[in-house]
Amino acid sequence: MTAFKGVNVTKYDAGGSGDNYIPDGYIKSVEKVWMDSFTFSAVLTTADTVAIATIPPNKKITSVEVYFPELTPTDCTINVGITGDADKFIKTAPAATSNKVESNNPDGFQFVTTAETDILFSLANKAITAPTAGTITTIVRYT
């Protein structure tokens, strides 16, 4: 059996303190959490976006979770991303059946903001026809 090590474990074992050899946010970091909710009182469409977090510059996104009421149509999907990349963190995830969607796009894992960045929720393919009112709750984690 071979015992492998990740890149940062290798650097640490070689005498790196973490501060000089391992990029900020990969070791000795404190996770921050932005929790928010959005209550809608009309049908949401694919043209709508909801800002669910505003993350400061130079922060690494580690995960995004979205909780929502059961949605109709049953093949409704959601995206979570940033301006210019609508599905950076969650890509066309089925919304109607799970009531919870987590980060599923490896492209967004450990994305580092270069400026203050809004994280945006949107519908990927269809408008929500029911319910016509409800609350979407979100959690964005970053270091």
C-alpha cells in the first residue's frame, strides 16, 4: 500500500510553516459563512437573478448551499455563479425534487475573488410556476 500526500501536506512536511510556502486560505484559515434568505412573492423566471452573498476581495469560495421549497415544474434547474459565469458554483442542478442543492461545479471550487463579488442565484431552464411565493435560504462559505 502506498501512502500519498497532497501538495500542501508535502510542503508542510518539508519544513514549511504554512505562512511562507502554502497560499493563504489553504492552511491556518478561518472559514467565514454568509447566510441569507430571499422571499419571493411572484413567479421567478429565467431572466431573474438573486444576489445571495457579497464576498470581499481575495477570498476563496469553499462551498455554496441553496435550500428552497418544492418547486414546479419538476424539471426546473438552478444555477449559482457570478456575473459573467452564471453556473460557477452550482450548474443546472435539479431543484424541484431535492429541496437542497450544494456546490457541484468543480470549476468554482476554491475560486478566489479579485474584487468585491456578488454570488448570484438564477433559474437555469424554466420559470417556477409553483409555488408563487416562498423563501430560498442560502449559505456561502469562504476563507
